[in-house]
Amino acid sequence: AHNHPSGVAEPSAADRHITQRLKDALALIDVRVLDHIVVGDDIVSFAERGLL
């Protein structure tokens, strides 16, 4: 999870990219990413949006 100080919780291209890189790296040691949460004025879940 991380925050967007701007208040806009919409995941950026950089958020999507780093999430994929983390998933790939963690898969090497059999760790599964269950979600990535972005917090701003709202809360956005990658899992709920089907972005994982």
C-alpha cells in the first residue's frame, strides 16, 4: 500500500509497473502479491479492479 499526496487514488502507470515488477520478483521465492492499495481521497484496490 502507498499513498498519493495529491489526493487522487487512481493508480498511475508507474504504480502498475512497479506492482508487476514486485509480483515477478516475489514469485521467484514463492511469495504471492494479494493486493496493492493506493490511498488518496479514496482507496483503490488493485485486486478489486482486476489489475493483479
